[in-house]
Amino acid sequence: MICHNSIGFDTQIKDLLTKSAFNMNEKEIDIWMKYKYDPNHMFCFWQDDKITSCLQVSKKNMMFLDQQIRVSVIGMAATLPDYRQRKQFSSLLDAVVSQATYNDLFTIAYTNMPKLFEVKSFQHISNTKEYWIGAPLCKSGNPFHIVRKKDNLYPLYFQFMQYFDGSILLNEDEFNNLIQYHERLGKFIVTMVNDEKQPKGFAIYSTKEGQAHVETLIYFDSQAIQDLLTYLSYKHDVTSILISENERFDKLFPLHFPRTDKKLMVRLNNYKLFDKFSSTNVRNAKAAYELLEKPTWNHFQ
């Protein structure tokens, strides 16, 4: 049996994650439950009188053709080890898609398992790229242009997102909640500034075994990137940076070749509704994204 919410079953969801989310420790699960868990949109597969699989969806606003639409975003998914290989995730995804068809124009997912989504009519739109840069190549910036997180980063984020389309746009409450989530996980948040101490962007990164991993990078010029890399190079041998497919890091590091990380998969849920919204005649997500004149950026949600 599939239930479209987990209201009243928070303890079972936490227990399920503890037993199946092997990439998260107990502290990380607790923080996720506080900041990202939404029982109203947690789809659950019930078997043997318990929740054996779950799939969370978040409802977000997306800017598309410079208009605001609502989309479903696939988030946390987990299945108890003894119940895997029974197509429970596939059944939950069917339920998500069925509900979204009547409510949201798109359903999107970042995944390294695209085939699971292709069979549900999701299409590959873009890739996330990851650059790995050694400290000796990160000496052309000014480390004194990096300061501790400013109190209110939302204006920087909002300004940055004006350069993109086909992208999630968080409101201020959603943004601040996500910032708190990363802070509670022990990640570092710094602001890049210029000589006049005016902010030029911010970054969220974690550290492990002499490496810095920049997971979110908001910036307004390449010098801000160089300043950040120089700052990180003093304490870390290598820095990795996750960026979108459209960001031209090859201009800064022409001899570096990025790794392909997760893929952005998108499903156009109801082409008739999309026709009314856009006054076009498209039939799938790829065709819809070809209408955009600006690049997409969906790396902070």
C-alpha cells in the first residue's frame, strides 16, 4: 500500500533512514529530520505493517520563461535493506508522478541513476560538473577578500538567480532554513568581498582529509572565484567545486577536465497545461527547456 504522506509516523521515518541511509550518520539524520523532512509530502510504501520505503517530494517555485511556476522536486529516498529489489521505489515514483500531473508543470530530480527516471518519461537536461584543483594553482587571488558569513545572504542569492531561467527560486524563508541546515551540518559559509568590502558572492563548503569541497558557489565575477580558491589553498591540498554545465570554468583552468557528477532529469507532467502557460506546442521537457534564452542553475535547494 502507498500513502501520500507520513503524518504521525516521524519515528518510523527516522528509523527507516537510520537502517537504510548508509551515507548519513545519526547526527546528520537528526538534522535532516529537523530542517528538510516534510511529512505532508513524504510518500510511503507500507508492507508487513510498517513503512519499508519512502520518497520525499518538495514543492518549489521555479522561474521558467521569466514566469513563476510550481514544480515537484524529488528528494530523499530510502528502502529498508531487506525490501530492496522489489520495485518499491518505482511504485513510489509512479505515485509522485501521478499526483504531480494534476498539480505541477514539472517534476525534477538530480540523480546519478538516470535510468530509474528515464522509464518514467524524465529526460536528461544537463549535468553537474565537478572540478578538482590543486593548491599550487590557486595562488592568483586575494585571501583577505574572504570574510565570515554575512548576516543576510539572500539578496546576493536573489541577484545571482536573475541571470538564470528554468531554475528553482527559493523565497527568503526557504533560503534561510537551508542555510541553517548546512550550518548545523558543520559546513563553512564565507563571503567574498572586494577592496571596498562590498560582497561579490558567497560559498558553502565542507572539509575532509585535507580537501575542501565547495558545494554551493554564488559569485559575480571570476576574481571572486580566484579569491576563494586562494583562501582555501592555504589549508587544503585540493579543492573540489560543484558547478552547473553552463559555467565556464574552462576559461580559468583550461588544462583541467571536470568530472560529470549528477544529472538533472526533468519530466513535463502535463503538456496541455504547459501549452496554456507558454502558448507553445511542446510535448516534452527537452523541448520546453529549448525555449529558454538564459542558462539554468539548480544547485541550492
